[in-house]
Amino acid sequence: MIPLFLQRDLKTRLNEEFKDFMLKDLVSNYVPIKIFEQHLPAKGKQKEDPYPCIIIRLADGTGAEAEESSKAKIQFIIGVVDRDSNNQGYKDAVNVANRIITNLKRNPLVDDRYEMEPTINWAYNDEDAEPYFFVGIETMWKVPQIKREDAEDLI
């Protein structure tokens, strides 16, 4: 499935973007952002809290006629943790989201095969989940079509 390759390539790209970027973990140590495909690791199988993190999620997609590109919706879920009493962890989450959006807008082509459409939607989750803070980003991508093998027989 071609969107899986896009997801993998976006993870590689974000690992590079955030390689020197550190945020607080649950005990207020500065740690690198972890990047996951689709889901957080299963509870009980991990030894440490997964936050701060970015999840790159395949949301849905559409097929198209042979002459058009198919599309895949990719979501980025940013989760950070901040135990400070001033409750300002949302700023870290929004800054990470802004950095992702800037990266994607500057370079909307991935692996010379996937092109991001210009509209990017983002939303802050304002539910009280203290000490966790979340921002979501939604993007739409043009992905290559699978070519029919029997097309020559129809000509």
C-alpha cells in the first residue's frame, strides 16, 4: 500500500527535523521527541512514557480514475507533557505543530512521488488532560496510481 511508504518517509523527514529538539518528559528531564507511525507503543510493553511524541497517522484515502492521482489523508498528533503549575505546555505543542507545518509547506514533495495539497488544518485539543497537551494537524496528499496491467489488451 503506497500510503505506508509516505508514512515511513514522513517519519524519516521528521526525525531529521527534530533531531536536536528537546522537550520535557514526565519527570521534567529534557528528552528528544519520539516519532511513531499510526499508534503509540502498547501499554505495558514500553519501559518509559512515550511523551513528548509525534504520531504520524494514516487517516483515510480515496481512489481516483486512471488519469487522476489518488489521495491519502495523513494526520500528525503532537503530544507533550508539562507538569509546571503555569499550565503552559500548550505552547510547546503549538511550536512543534508550527515546525511541522513550516517544514511541509517549504517542501511539499516527498520522495518525488507524494505531493501535499496546499491546505493544512490544525487544531488544539483544549480538553483538560493536564499534564498532557495535544495538537493535531491534518494534511492531504496526492499519491501515485496503481497502473492497470490489462490496459493494453483493451486498446
